Amino acid sequence: MDNLLSILTFIPLLAALILAVFLRGDDEAAQRNAKWLAVTATGATLLVALILWSAFDASMDGFQYVEERSWPLGLKYRMGVDGISLGFIVTVTALAPLAVAASWRVADRVRDYVIALLTAETFLLGAFLSLDLAFFVVFFEGASIPVLLLAGFWGSKGAGHAAFKAFLYALPGMVLLVVALAALARNAVTTDISALLRHNFPDESQTLILLGLAWAIAVKLPLWPLHAWLPPLVARAPAAVTLVLTGMSATLGLYLLMRFALLMLPLGVIELWPYAIALVLITFVLAALAAYVQERVTQAIGYLAIATMMLPVLAALSLTAMGLDAAILGVVARGLTLAGLLLALTVVEVRLRSDAFEYMGGIRLRLPGFGILLMLFCLASFGLPGTPMFPALALGAFGSFATAPWLTLTLGAGALGLAAIGAGLYRQIALGDLLREDVRTMPAMDGRERLALLLAAGALLVMGLAPSLILEPVGASTAALAEIIGAEIAEASSVEVDASQIDVVPTE
């Protein structure tokens, strides 16, 4: 397994190159071949990720399966995986096949669409696995390009303008990210991320460097007021692209926070902690309120995606091992929930030719199986017991109590807010009487739609009933991260720290 991580990363890109070189035309046969190659590539990537997951040594807190090669111009190709990156890898590889399933009815320039989708998966995986700053920057920044192309070229009217607006929002973050990472490399005299993690950066520079990372983190998550690019883009993008934007690309923001901010710049995080918490809470409240009053399902899910992302971020900012575990589990839970909701949206939208709530209602009477699955996804969005968001919220609440008890109450109130949104979604889509003719005559789900929804629901229930599948591999890494932060707090404030919970007790 010497090249396992490279195989995992570049399977989708290899499939994209095969499509670019060998597939010609846009007839029905070419479209079918492109889609099935996408299924094969994303399925194979998921299989390799599961092999990596099963072989991962959960007792180690360092990087495993490390690959290192010298490239021209002094570049070092380094790849590695630890418990933190493993959680993000599982999320991306699990969502990619569901994104392909949601794209099945795309009928325009299918080859180019699939190439962009597969390229986006490779860039995302590369960002999570890179152990060299140069390659990390290429993968991190490059991931935005195919995603924005997908949204701009295959979205509805005005999608190109919305994609360009998103690029303008991200551009300052791209520049500042390069500057901040260059400052890290210059201070430590290395671009090796594993060496950077062991380096003690000067206290006086940590906050300044973190401010350089802040724009990229805020745009990716996204945080208010840099969230304004996402809702108009989601409103015009296909459901599969919305899944990539909200379920996959957004994870880069949390990864940047955990890998670089918390691990390398803990004193900067501590200094900016109140402002970060305030921005997260403002974002959650605004997104939750906006989701509740939307008149279209796509826009409601887009704002729900922003709101649900704030809960893992809050858990991570508790700065405890439990909170960090909750953050990673919450990312997995959120991704699978959004995938289910967006797959359900494609089932309805293709039949009603609209995503407006006014054209829906009573669908559970016409499609009872669909109604049951939709109910599961809506309930999972706010932590139904048996789904992974429930243990994520519970861990986040327990972990945050050690740092700030009011954070525990905030997470509980956030779950109640999400409950109102989830219940509202289900009520407007599925409940009520069959009043509209096009709802009464809706065709039943075909085999592909049923399989995709069942796979999303099955994965959600498996992770909910056995959260240890995620928590055990990440446990050693999050405990080590909490210990690093605790040690920095102790050194900065002359206190003793319990590394598992970071309960701060004044020294005598």
C-alpha cells in the first residue's frame, strides 16, 4: 500500500483524462458512457477510501501511509493521512457518488460536466492529504475552479454572474492564504506540513498570520458577511453542484481551521476566539431565519447548509477533544443529510418542473416511500436519535461545557432552530392534501432514484447507530490536538490543563 493515497486522490482525475481524450460527441450513447464512467470512478475512489479507513491504525496520532518523492524545481510531493484528514476524506468520497446520482438527468455537454465533477473530487482529496504547502495551495485553490464552472455553465439563468461573484469573494482569500502560508514556511524554514505542526511559531506573529487565513476560512465555511456569494449561486446551480458546494467544498474551511489555525496557531485562535464565536453565531441565526422563510426548496436547503455548518465549527471552537470529535462527526452527518435532501429535491423537481413550495404538498400520499425517506432526512438535519447529528451535537455540548457552559446552551438552541426548519421543509413538501393535478399524477420513483435515496439513508443510519466508526479513527488525533491547545493555554495564562477536556484550573 505504498501508493494508496495517490491512488485514492487521482482515480477521479484519471477518469476525467480518459473522458477528455477518448470520448467524443454528446449523443445519448456518449452521455451514458460518461455517466457510467463517473459512477465507476467515484465508486472505486470510495472503495479505496474504505480500505484506507479499515486499515487505519486508530491508536496513532501522527500521519500514516506517508508518500514522499522529489520533483523538479525543488518541489517535494508529500502525502499523508491522520485521524483529522480521514474524517474529511470519508465525507468527500461518500458524497461524490451521490453527486453523480443527482446529476443523472443532466443532458447538456455531459462529458464536460463529468470532467469538472471528477476533477473537483481530486482537488478536494488532494487538499486533505497534502503534506507540502505548495501542493496544498494548488489543490485547495484549484478545487474552486471546477466547482464554479459547474455552477456557472450548468446553472439556470444568471448562474454565470453568481459564479463570478463567488470568485470575487474568494479572490482576496486566495491571495491572503498564500501570504499566510508563505509566512509559516519562512518562519519554520520548511514547507513540510508535518514539520510545521511540530514548530513553535512566535507568539507575536500567530494572530497576524491567522488573520491572513481568516478570509479563506470565512469564505469556504461560509461566515457572515462573506456568505453572500453562496445563496444566489445555490439558487441557480443544479442539485448535484449544490451538494458539491455545500457538502464537499465547505469542508475545506473547517479543515483549514483545524489543521492550520488550531494546530499551528493556537495562541492566535485563543486571542481571536470571542470574535470567531460571535461571527459563527450571527451566521447561524441569519441563515436559520432565512432558511425558514424561503419560498423555494433549493434556497431553503442552501441556507440550511450554512446553518448546519456552524454547529461543527462551534464544536471545534470549544477547543476540547470531545468538541473536535463532534466537529468531524458533524461534517459527516451534515454531508449525508444534505445529500439525501438534494437527492429528494431532484425527484420532486424533475416531475413538477419547479422547486417552489407552492407547487408541492401532499406528495407523501402519492409517493409514500419517498415521504418516509424525506422525513428521515428532515429529522436527521437537527439530530434525530439514530442519525449521526445526534451524537455529534451531544459530544459538542459535553465538550463545550468545559470551555464555556453557554456554548452548550447555544448548541441546544441551534438544534431546536434546525428542528423548525426541518419540520417546515417536510410540511411544505410532503404534508397536506393532493390538490394539484401534477402532484396527483406524479410518476413513481425509478430504480436509480430509489437506490440513490436508499444508499444515502442507509449510510446516514449506519453512521448514526455506530458513530464509533468515525470517532475511533479520529480520537487519537483530536486528543493530541486538544493537548497542544491546552498546553498553549497553560503557557499563556500560567494554568494547569487537563488535556482531555481542557478544564482550566488556576495554579497555586
